[in-house]
Amino acid sequence: MKHLILLLFLVPGMLAAQTDAALETARKKMEARNFAGANTDLSKIIESNPRNKNAFSLRGRAQQPT
């Protein structure tokens, strides 16, 4: 039971760290003007967490590069 409670606290933090790293990777791809790669990465983030507003915002920018 203690292990289950511990997992409930650790897993969301681990997933958030992975998402943050994936968002940073997508940002770097956008800076390198690799918009297709950024779009792919951001779509995967959105698929795993449809409530991620940052991923939606960045994907919109990746789809309409300036």
C-alpha cells in the first residue's frame, strides 16, 4: 500500500519532467526552422495530454511559421 501511495506522488512529476523536456526539444526544432519535426513532437505531447495548452500554442506556431 505504501508503494502505491508513493507511485501516485512520483509518476505525475516524472511525466511532467518528460513533457517539459519534449516541449524544449520542440522549441529547439522551431528555432532551427524544423517546423515539421516540431509539429510531430508537439502532436505526440498533445496525444498524451490533450490539456497541455503550451503544446497546442507551440503547435499552432509551428504550423504557421513566419
